[in-house]
Amino acid sequence: MKKQLCLISTLVVAGNLLSPAVFANPLADALAECRQQQNALKRLVCYDEINPGLTAAATDLNLATSNTVSNKVVQAHGQAPERPMPTRKTENAAAKAAPANSDFGLEHKQTADKQADQLYLTVKSISYSPRKELIVEFDNGQIWRQNDSSYYDIKVGERHFIKRGMLSSFTLGNDDNNRTIKVRRVE
């Protein structure tokens, strides 16, 4: 109780000694000055000259501190502050409108992360298209077709891998040699 009384009396004394300029927000004043510029280039230069060290968090802290101090001074003196305090309704509404998920905008990356990058399969059958493109059926029922025209040595019963590449591309290869070919899934 004594600490609260001491704090309130300190704030009352400080409120009497300090001028209303202490509660002024330098960032808001600088932004207002820049908004008044008619020339677009001068306005841009003005915005660039605003102290980059002031962040939104620091501004929020300054506003919260000035609101708290001015409210306590008002309670002690029983009078309204010199200038109206800014309202935060628009920021609160924007925060409520944002989704609660912290992974917003990363959905496409999460599905790619959950998918396997490489799959080992055993060859069930081999055939060729009329254009001599390799068509491979694996033991799990998947059918993959060659996209390029390079040679690839493959036999029934061998174990090969399908590896995910960039931009939804896939390569067929095995661990016995370095040769791979581009393939796409048919079925």
C-alpha cells in the first residue's frame, strides 16, 4: 500500500513539473510533417529521414507508457490531459482479423516437407513407347514414363529410386551407378 501511495505521489509531482511536451510522440509529429509535403520525392525523402531505430514495438511501448502516466496524472488531478490519446481500435481489429495459425503463407512448404524426397521401388515390368521412351511399372503399381531421350539401363527385379527434384520434377536412378533420367508418373 505504501509503495502504491509513493508511486502515485511521485507521478503527481512529476506531472506538475513536466510540461505537456513530454507526452508528445516524436514519431507521430515527424510522420505528420512528411504527410504535409506536396512533392512526392520530398515526401519520400522525409519518410526516409525518420529515425530507423524507432520500431513499431518501441512506438507501442512509448504510447502505452504515455497513456499510463497521463491516466494516473488525470486520476490524481481530476482533469483531462492536454491532448487526446490515440485509440488503438484499428490495430486490435487487424490483429483479430489475422488467422491464429502461425504458419499462414507457409502451407505449400509444409506439404512439401511432409512428403518423401526419395522412394525406393522394385521394377515389375519394362516397356517402351512408340518414341522409344522407357515405361517402368514398379511393384507398388506405380507407372513412370521417361521424359528425356537418354539411355538408361534397367532390368526387371532391380531396385531403383524415384527422387523428387525442383519444380515438381522427378528422376529415376539407382545406387549402383551415377546415371539418372527424368521421369513423370503416368499412373
